[in-house]
Amino acid sequence: MTKIDLVMNNDDQAQIVADKSKSDFSQSLAGVFGSPTPRIHSPLNDLPSRGFEIIDFASMLKIDLMPWQKFVLEHSHKIKSNGKYATPLVCTVVSRQSGKSTMMLLRILSGLYLFDEPLQIASAHRLVTSLEQFRTLVSLIEGNDELAKKVKRIKWSHGNEEIEVQGKNGICRFAIKAGGSAARGTSPTTVHLDELREQHDLESFASLRYALIAAQNPMIMAYSSAGDQHSIVLNSMRDRGIAAAAGANDEIAYFEWSAPTDDINDPTNIIAAVPALGWTIHPDNIKQLLNDPHEIVMTEVLSRWVATITSAIGEIEWRACISEDIDLDPEKITWMALDHSPDRRHCALVAGQQLSEDQFIIKLLHTWKNEVALDDKAIANEAAEYCRKYPIENLLFSRRTSAAVADRMRPAGIPVLEADGFYPQACDELVSAINSGRLRHRNQEQLTLQMLSAVKLPRGDGGWVFGRRASQSAICAAVAASLVTHYATRPSTDVDILIG
């Protein structure tokens, strides 16, 4: 049986793997190949495709394409009756080291030598990535006499590399553009976006997207592994792709190879998420990764979306602390904390109480959001209502972010306390309480989102805090939760540890 035969019978493979679930992980994947088709994709059609020209071109260049790459090339280059691309926006999401870069370089070569595209532009979040791909592209051209003899110029300029090739109707160019205004002042025909997950704002994408307005047959080819909540551009494309799959009218081609569940030990998830399995990726290599941090494996191997890859708080540990049947007691001593984001657009109020058996609960009471700036007076009035509802010992705050609100609440008799002095210790105490299971929470969606978005910011010799700016999203609830934890974890007596 050929490799193609094995790949095309993917449903049968899934059953075989399920039957082997009790055997060794790598053995259960032995002789199995990754899925040639994506788990999530926009609607397919029967229009003619220029993708087959690219596939034949790859054979001429002695580039062995995997079935999943052929699938993307075929279905992303369908042509309408007027000669224009049926889906001018293409987004492919697949696990790391599956062959995204090879497919992108092949498409660039096709634009230069097959499609006679006047200008292609490539942009990546990291310039070093673009430069490495440019070197590989030059190497492919120089290694083929037919391609090399058509080259007019290769320009090496840091962040502005360029190749000029003699096409059928003039000069065809490919250029690397770096920076937030990557394509301003240019008029490309095709734009290649590598690791789209790293684009955290719309500026770079907008400069590339709208530079294509005057192109006769424009196309955007985006390639990425799974994103997180900061991946604004990728998340937008994914939403459009899923909507298109559900019937929305959208000229987007979206292809996502991803696992249906979060189980990193389920071989069927590996088959669905790693299309290069059995071709260029050996099962043993995947097995070696499974003990890495859970969020990284989820994103890089299973192509599952997470809140953030570099979270200071483990998602598994956080979810293990869920106790939806408990709540704050209006008769118990309560600690509250208030924190603002650095841009003063977000604010959160968190409360905590001690429970029995060395445990404590934290609860997100209120969040505020304003796209311009929050109203300190309104927040003070609303927070004061919560403070009167519970017998609070202190309302904790940081003078760096929430001093204006605290100063409004102090004259009203609310016991506010600045917490900047013990903030680093409080962050340590919060993570320790989560990892040990002493912290309990009610599985509030917004609290979970902010907790898992918090990243560590080194401070001093071995210290750290939750970085408000470093986290790249609002983590006010996480900061406030750490301040509350500092008091909620205090021992009930002066002696916390007994020796002897």
C-alpha cells in the first residue's frame, strides 16, 4: 500500500489508533499519516484551479509536496469565469514544522516564474524569519539553471531584500518588507503573511491589505500556527472562515488543521493537527514534546487556541481550582482589591474570603471598560456599593494605577490600603495557592481570561510580577486577585509551621 493510500483512508486510521489507545503513544502512530484534509475549512467548489500548475511546477523543481499542501494549493487558487481568484484571501493554520514555509516559497516562485506577477511582498513578524526564508528562496533559484538564468537582480538590504526576474510580460519582483507600514508606497499583486498569529494590531495588516486595491487579480496568502487572544488579525480571519463554513457569503479560503479536543495524549488529535505526520515528522519527535508546558503543546502541536502561550498561570492548574458551588458569604471578613490597566481603559474589582481547611475563594465582582478613559468618580461610587455589602477589612489598590479612585473612596470611610510594597510577594502567593489547590473560584469567564493572560515580568534578582503592559491585554483582575490573595492566605495564628 502506498503512502497516498494510507493517507486517503484517514477515517480507517482513526479507528485503528483508537483500538491501540492502551499501547505506547509512538507505537500507536507507527505507520499512520496526518490528515490530508483540514478539520475546519470554508466551502469548497468545483471551479478550475491554477493550483495544479503550482503542483506540477513543484515536481519540476523536485520539491515533494505532501497531500495537505496539494489540498491547499488546489483549493486556494480556484479561478472564476472572469479569470480572477474565487478566494483572494487565503488563511492556512497548521502545526509547527508541517511545511508552511515550503508551500509559501513555492507560491512565491510560482508568482515569479508561472503567473507573471509584477510584485509580490512577504512580511513576517520577525525580520530574521523573513531573511532566512529569503536565503532559502535564493538557494532554490540558484540551484536550478532554468530559474537562475532569468534572474535580473538580487538585492540584499536589511529588511528590504528583493529579487527581480524576467517574466513573459516584463519584470517580476519579490520583496521583503518589514515594519508597521510594510506595503505603503507599493502596489503588490500578491502578499504573503507568515506567522499571522504574531500580528497583535491591525496597522501592518491594513498597510498590506489596502495596497492591493489597484491590483488586477489580488491575493493574500496567510500562514500561521494557532493563535491566542492577542492574535487580532488571525482571530478575525478564523471567525470569517468559520462563518463561511456555516454559510456566510465571504470570499475567504480558510483551512485549519487542528485537534478536536485538548487531550495531548490522544493520537487521533495528532493525526488531525499534524498533517506532516509520517511524512516529515516522526511520532517519536512528537512524543518528546508532550512534557513541555501545556499551553505550548496545545498551540504548536495540536493547533488549539489558548489565552496566551507565556501565561504565568497554568491553565490546567487554574481549572483544577474550580468550585462553582461556593460563593462569598456576606457575613464573613472580606478583602477587596481594585486595579486599572495602564491605559486607564479597563478596571476590575476582586474580592476574597477565607474558607475552611486552609482554602480561600476569590470572585470577580465587577469590571469596567471604556475605549477612551474610565470615569474615576463613577468607579468609586460603584465600588463603594460592594464595599458596603460585605464586612471588608481593606480595599487594596496600587498607587501606580488606581490612586485617583482610592482617594475618592477614603473620605467616605472605606478602608483603602496601598499594596505596592507587597505586590511581588502577592504574585508569588497567588501562583502558589493555585498550584496547591488552596485557591477556589467559580469559573467566571472574564476572570479566567484575565488570569490566563497574565505573563511574568522579571523584577530584580529573581523576583517577578504580573506585567500589566507585558501581558498585552487587560489583566486587572489577575493583579487584583494577587493583592487579595496576600491577605486571604495569612495564617489564622502567629504560628503557621510547627517543627518538632
